[in-house]
Amino acid sequence: MAYLLNQLLTKSAARMPEKNAVCARGRSLSYRELDEQSNQLAHLLREHGLQNGERVGLFIPKCVDSIVSMFGVMKAGGVYVPLDPQAPLDRVAYIVRNCDMKALICTPEQFKGLTAHDVGCVQFTILNGGAQQTEEENGSARLIPWNTIKSFATSHGPDCPRVTTDLAYMLYTSGSTGRPKGVMLTHQNALTFVNWCAESFQVRSEDRLSNHAPLHFDLSVFDVYNAIEAGATVYLITNEILLFPKSLAKFIEENKITIWYSVPSALVLLLLHVDLKGHDLSSLRVVLFAGEVFAMKYLRQLTELLPRPDFYNLYGPTETNVCTYYKVERPRLAELDRLPIGRACGNTEVFAVDEEDEIAKPGEVGELFVRGPGVTPGYWGDPEKTKKSVVPNRFQVHFEEKAYRTGDQVILGADGNYDFVGRRDSQVKSRGYRIELGEIESALLSHAAVEEAAAVAIPDEEIGARIRVFVSTHNGNSVTPADLQKYCATRIPKYMVPEQIEMRDTLPKTSTGKVDRVLLASSEASC
Amino acid sequence: MENQLDNTRDQIRTFVVEELARRKGIAEFTDEESLTENGVVDSLGTFRLVTFLENQFNLRIADEEIVHENFRSISEIDRFVNSKLKKN
């Protein structure tokens, strides 16, 4: 049994070396090639001084080399940190510094942009794609062309023993205080989920999985590692297909995708903009979705148009990956108002805790807690934040154990399924992206002209939520919404930049003097 | 019509800048730059762009035509629109 994620690849490569492992942008790698190239990259990383547990950033558009990089870093004993290729460089540089990255894998263009920022902790950079130069020194950062990996041994990775509780990767998510936070994930965390999926969805080597989510998004963990575990093939979906529903439908049809996993909004996009009857999507046998609430009317339509596949609602924050699941029962869809998040996955336990700190009774609202080997050890370099979320499980009386408090309010139904009813805080989901409204407000408040800022979420059936922002400025300042949008884009990811900013002389307050977000949200909803 | 053919690119660029890029805080990009890679166009943006092109240039754009090849960059959108206008 594999106890490290990279062992999944080694095993499958030994079983079926010539089978295609990963395809993207017209390139594909067999299991042998993926195994050999990741061995070579691992040797290169070690040769340049990477030590066990050190972080390596992946800052390249999604391609087959991204997968080589993920495995290469783990084989070198390192921890990979996938970065959003479209994120503002200021934010990327913050992440680089925050986790003290030793190495970066990026394109020459992205490297050029980053050099204007403080990324002094990076000791060497591997340049992937674009014009490949020869090895050269550039200040303190050594630049190494990707092709250099060819000079290293292919047959096995470097000898750097790791254990299952070592970190495998880190995913940065929106943080309420204005800076992203790094969720640490161990090999065991990921394998707990991968093993459960392998069993539950019976992933086989004949399967053809799509990878819709970006690699810095935890949905991709299933696509990549369950494909590799099973000796199946994963097809990475790049932006040129992803943004065009017709191309996406064609992609599923032509690649005969059997297992699909995405946020609901991607499926809604297909449903609303493509005549699905005109496409042969009969290869699909499992459709998984997660990350946000699926509007029932769209799910009903989709299940009617796609009669064959099993549909599953998967639920879980990045800190636990998926922790509950609900298999959609077609006959029951007509009577449901909302889709349950279901019950705990294997090797995972969930429970709801009420305001008195007791287990909530069925039918009563409680906060969902998660325990088991899937739960993150915490946030990188932030013991305070970790303490607030990864807490001692007070219901475990015989020994010390941690549980993750999700901040999600749930109700346990009579049938044993949990229902999601809302958040304890101001985190929202838009197109599956997890957004802390506080992070948007912090970005705006850091602008010199802004006096007050309030972000509110307006529910939206197609994309989950739309963010509206209300701003008041210091007296006499003529800053425009466009100025503020431009400013935000240098600090927060594009999906967080508010599409609409309304300027007010002053923001309404509650009796306690706080900005009245409820009033703002309702005034917006009624317009 | 003559006038339209002359400045389609400007009109497309103005819409993309004002309605799509600015809302995402993106100020500068070239006519050749990939709008899907630089984040100017997202999935909803694609459809707003299609609606704009149909109304502005009195075109009918088929589902089959809403693909990356036609919407990759300002230049490609301009080429696509002009080829449609010439057929009309």
C-alpha cells in the first residue's frame, strides 16, 4: 500500500509503462515518461540543494509538465505549492516569501515579472516553456532551463525517505485578514481521500478522467492522483477549452471522458450554452461536483439530459479535502429543495456542534466538525490561525486528538444526511472560488483614498454569488470605481476583484456602529 | 457599413477594456495578447462579448463559432468579425 503520493506513480508505471498517464495541449506522457521525467526533475532539485520538506512553487500554466513537477518535487522530498498563473504578482511574491520557497518552476515571462518583487528566499528557478536559455547566473537566483533535467538519471528518484505525515503540498486560500493562508496537506491527508475515491467510484485503468479545476484548487487532487492510482488517463482542460462551452462539450465527447469533476457553475455553463442533445456524452459514468451549492433547477435539467452517469455532491473545505458525499437519487430530486451534503466519507468522521458546545440533535443547527487522517495539520507559519480552526476534539476523552471546525452550519436530517445551511462568518463561494469578504475589504481599505469599504454577497443561481462593494472615501477625494478595481487587481486574484463598486458619501451603520452589511445587501437585492 | 469595417477593432477594444478588463483591474494588454491566459475573459465574459458583437455589428454568431480560435485576442476577434461582415 502506498503511503506517499509519489508511490502511486511508481507503482502504476511498473504495471503499465506504455499507457498514457496525462494529456494536455496536444502533448501526452506515458506512465514511463511521467515516472522518468519526474525522477530526473527530482535529481535536479536535489543537486541544486533542495532538502526534505522545502517548498517549491509551481507557477506555470496547466500543462503535462505541471504534473511532472508535482511528482518531481515530492520525489525530491519537497513540498509543492501550486500558484495561480493569473494571480497578481504581488500576491504570488507574498506566498513565495510566506512559505520561504527555496525553488520556483515558472515560465520566463512570469519570472521576469516576479523579479520586480521581493522573492529573495528563492535560491534557484527552473524556467519552463518559452525561449530556453543556457544556464546563467542572475543575481542570487540561479536560472535553470527545464531541458536540463534530461542530463539526470531516469531509472529511479533520489534517496530521500519520507513518512506519510510529511507535507506533500500546500494550497493557499483566501484569508479574512487580507492575506492568503497556506493550508498544509500531508501525503496521508491526500491518500485518505484518494483511497476512499478509488473504492467509492471504482476508478479503473480504462477510465478517462477530466481535470477541470486549476491545480491550485483542491478538486484537482482527485483528478490527478486517482487517475495515477488506477493507471488511468487524466486529460487536463486548459483555458482555451474551459471558457468555451461548445469546446468543452466537444472535449468530453472526443476524449470519451468517463469521470468528470468540477464546480457546479462549470456544469451550469454547459447546460445553458450548449445543446447537449447534439453531443454524444454517453462515455460519462460518474459526474462529481463540489465547491458550491448546485441550484436544484439546473441539476434536475442536467440529470435529465444525462441519464446514464451517477451524480455525486462532494463537500469539504481545502483543510479536509472532501469529507462528506451525497449520491444524487434521481427520483428524489423533484421533492428536494436543496441537495444534502450527505454523510462522511470513509476513514472520516463528521459531527455538528451546537452553541452550547454539545453535539447538535438531528434537525438542529450546528457547526460541522471533521476528524480523521484527512484533516490538515494547520496553516503554514500561523499557529494562531491554526489553533482557532484545528482544535482539540473535546468528545475524544481518552487521548488527545484534533478536529477541524469548518465554520459551516449544518443540520443532520432524519435520513442521516447533513444539509448545508450557511456560514458562521463572511466566507462566500463564487464560481466555486472560496472568498473571504474581509480580504476584499482589506484590499480596498489599504488604498489611501478609501475611508470605509463593505463587501456583500448577492446570491446568484448561475455562479453561486456575486460580490457587490460599497465604498466611502475621505473628503474630497475623486477616486473612481475603475481606479479601485485596478488597485485591487494588484493585490487580490481576479475572481475576487469586485465587478461593481458603488461610491457612497458614508456607509449605513447598525446601532453598535458597525457597517450595516445586511442593509446594504438587501438594498442591493431589491434594486 | 464602410465606417464600421474601418474601426471594428477600436470598437471591440473599447468594449473589452471598458466592460471586461477594467472590472478585473487589468489596464494594459496588446491586441495580440491572449485574453484567456491574461484573465481578461472568463466564461461569463465570453458571452457578454458575443452579445456585444451581435448587437454592435448586427451579426448572428453560432454556438460553433464561439471557440478559442475566434476569441483568442483582440486581433483574432477583429479578424473573425470582419470575415463575418464580408459574408453578409
